Amino acid sequence: MSLTHRTAWEVVKQQFLYKLRSNAAVFTVLFVLQIISMVLMNGAAMTSEMGTGSFELEWNSISTDGVMGLTFFWAMVFGFLMTTPGQRNAAYLYVATPLTENLANFCLFGFASLIAGITTVLSGGFVKLLAQLQDVQLITETAGLFSEPYQFFTRVLAMAVYTFLTMMIVYTIFIIIQRNRLLILPFILLWFAVSQSTTPSNWLGDVIDFFYNEHSILLFLGKAGVTAVLMAALSLVISKRIEVKVS
Amino acid sequence: MMLGTVIITLLASSIAIVIWKMKRGTRLGFSRTTHFIFMGSYIALLIVILIVSELMAQTQNRPDLKRVSASQQEFDVDRAIITGKPIPEEELLIERLHEVKGSLTIKQSDYGYNLHYYIERSKNGGNQVIERVYRPSLINGEDSNGYDISNYVQVNLPKWTDDEVNVPMQPTQKLVFTSFHDSNVISQFTNQQTLEYYNGYSMRSMKVYLIVPDSVQLNIQLESDSYNEITRD
């Protein structure tokens, strides 16, 4: 046994800790985005006013949709950031391989997703408190932590998994683009095709429904796990070629 | 609009700064320790706020609103009055008896919102008019998942003076409700997915159902589309 010999897992762990420390500011950005959404956008408030004659009804609907939306936006940016050359070059500080480099990134995504999941669901308490302090007729449609803790934690799980998948998908896309910059064109065209689509059903909608319509936690985790493994394998294969190309 | 522009500008500039700094491999203004302290403090603060809001929710008075059941949504009071079918008790606002002398005048007035009369002639004789007022129903949303707000709608009951009845102007009222729900996307394992947005509402008119004996002469001064005369075999 050699003192200088390090297992792959030790390298991954060291790289993960290094990446976590060097990307600490990214987490601060997430929290700032969430605070902006909670305070300025009031979660994501929607108001409908209706009236007839002497009668008027105003219905304000507040939710954590805004916080969730900005968190997904942050996840996309984070996924992209991890593919930048600056991040990849950091791997040279360690005796790293593309495998350990990618595994460390995935660990970081996992940690970031967990933080994003926890803070997004917890932010509901802040949005609710703001409404409670405004002395309004408040109807709480979502069960709280005390009344239904199980449902509370399933929301944390769902948010964490969706954030992780977002990061993995964006990461894989940008790894592909790093391999060949021209490949950005098909992705842009694809994005426009989907966003401009007027048909009620499209393949992107079907993909989202594939996860969103799943009400069994185990099956949802299975689907997300298989997707993440496929993304991980794809990004690993491509990033190996990028390394060869760079060297 | 202004606020939205400010938010988008803030977001775009903060993201641009982070990307630029990360690509250059430089740190943002704070030290790493500060970022982790901020992370811990933020999560701890959110936990405390969540507990406070949960405790407040248990002590605050909440509006007594119930979801509309499909059967309630489908129940048609107008049809039930015309066909003589039983009407659920909760639809009835008040039932009163009025003694009239010889004739009854039903006057047209400005109600403020929809109202419909149903006038049935009974062959029982006598001079007692039965008056049943069915509440206006108010349901937010456009499907059966909405809330029944009917109990919050204030109603001025018909005024009876001697042998005359009219409905006074309904009170000016503004109802304001706020609903909170977690994002539906992350509530997929719960049974608490809700309407994203309460678009519109349905309001059924107040109904005044009068059962007037044949012996009482009727003077109906209503517009033809604001009442129905019912004759039973």
C-alpha cells in the first residue's frame, strides 16, 4: 500500500469539495434570486378581479411558482457553468480523469439540487407569512410541515430531483456543444421549434408529462434515475473526447 | 411593468457578473466562508419563518370556504323550482309567510345584481303568501374545483309593505380573498394540486319564489324576462 496512491473515490471527494468551495458564490446567487422572488414578486402572485353591479370579487392567488421558476433558471445556468473551460481546467490541479471530473460535477449537482429543493419548499413559509401579516382572508391550500410532514418532504424530494435533472440535461447539452460549437445551431433550432409550436401537444410536453404525471415516488425516482444515468453516460463519453482533443 | 424591468435587469446583470467571474476563475466579492455562513443562515432563517407561519396559521381565523362538489355545481335551483323537485336546505336563505288583503303588487326595482322571481298560483285559497328566497350562489373558478363563496355574499331581503313587495338595492360589497399554494409541479405526489389561477367566477341569481293563493289578485310590475309564472296541475 502506497501513501501517495489515491483511489478514484478519494479524488472525486477532493474534487467535489474543491468545486463546492470555489462555487460557493453560485449558492449565494440562488438565495438572492429566491429572495427577489419572495419579496418583490410575492412568490408569484396573480390577481383576478370580477364584478357585476354593486358586487365585486378580488381573488389573489399566491404560490411558490416564482421561486421555483427562478431556481430552475439558476439550475440551468449552474449546469452550463460547470462545462466552461475555466471549470474543466481546474481538474488539472488534481490527478483527475474525465471520469472523476464528471463524477465530482454530478456530486456537486446532487448537493446543489438538495439545497435548491430544501430552500424552494421552505420559501413557501416566507411567502405565506407575508400574506398572513397583511391581515387578509387567507386560504391555505397546501398542507404545512406540522399537519402533513410526509407531503412536505415529498415536495422537497420532487424539487430536488427536478433541479438535478435540469442541471444534468443542460450540462450534457453544453458538453456536446463544447465538443463541437456548431452543434449549438440544432439546439437553438430545436428550442425555437418547441417554443413556437402552436400544437396543443408536442414531444417536449410529452417528455415533461412523462415525469410530471407520475404519482408514484418509486416510479418517478426510477424514471429520473434512468434519465440521469443516460445523461451522465453521454456527457462522460463526450467529455473524454474533449480531453483528448485539448491535450 | 417598471418593477418587472428592474427585476429582469437585476437578474441578468447578476448572472452576467457570476458567469464572467467564473470564467475568469476569480472569486466574487465575499470570501468563501462568508458564502457558507450566508447559506447556513438563510436555511436556518427559512426554517424559523416556516415554523412561525405554521403557528400563525393555527391561530388565525381562516375563511370558511368549501370546495364545490360536482353535484352541487350541477344542481339547478331554477329547474328544481319549475319542476317542483326538492331543493337542498343550504340553498334556502329564508322562508316567510305574509298575510295580504285581496291583492299583491310585485314591483320592479334596481337590485344591483341578478334576481329572478318565480310566482306560483296555489289553489289552497286563503290570503297567506309563502315566500322562499334562495341565495345567490357564487363560485370562483370555472370548473367544479372552485370554492363556494355564497355565504359571504350579503343580501338585502325583499321588503314587504302592506300588499306590496319589492327587492331593495343590494349592498355594495367587495370580497377579497387570498389563497396560498405550493407550486403544483412539486406537489405531484400529494393530493393538493390546485387551480393555478382562479379565472372567472360563476354567480347564480337570487331567486324569490312566491306561492300566491288563487284568491289573491296579482299586479305584476316586473319586466317580462325577470319572472316566471308556474302553474301546477
